[in-house]
Amino acid sequence: LPLAFFASALATTASEPIDVVRTRIMSRIRGRNDARFLYNGLFHGFSQALRTEGLTALYRGLLPRLVLKSFGGAIWYSSYVHSKSFFLSLSPLSDSSRGREL
């Protein structure tokens, strides 16, 4: 359970800059023409955000997303493991023929 929590936290932290730039591009497409976020694409968005706002701009909104995704990942993995063992216990196959995959 703690490993699922930390894996989700790591994945969220690594993907946050992409999500920030993607969200800014999508908000511009949907009609919010904020002059600060006029990006021509993902790489242009990264360079503009870093140049004008600094590295912290790419991690705006990380905390709420980190909490949501980390706990969500831990709950999902725990549910997966318990569901798998429940359904395997219903299986008529013997223990030796099941295999050891997780």
C-alpha cells in the first residue's frame, strides 16, 4: 500500500509540467484568450513558461493533484489485490496451476 502511494506520487510529480502546459493550451482553445498563455505547442509552452514564470509555474496545482492521485493509486492497488485474491479463491483451479503473476 505505501509503495502504491509513493508510485502514484512520483508519477504525478513527473507528469505535472505536461498537464499544466496542456491545460493552458486547452483553455486558450476553448475561448479564454489569455495573452500570457499563447503557446504554439507543448515545447513552446514549456519554454515560454520557464522563461516568463520560472520552474515553479510548471508545478502550479501540484498539491491537490498529488493528494488525489496518491491516495487514489493506493486505494486502486489495494482494491485490485483484494479483488484478485477473492476471485482466485472462487476459481476451481488448484493452487499449483494458477501461476505466480501479480
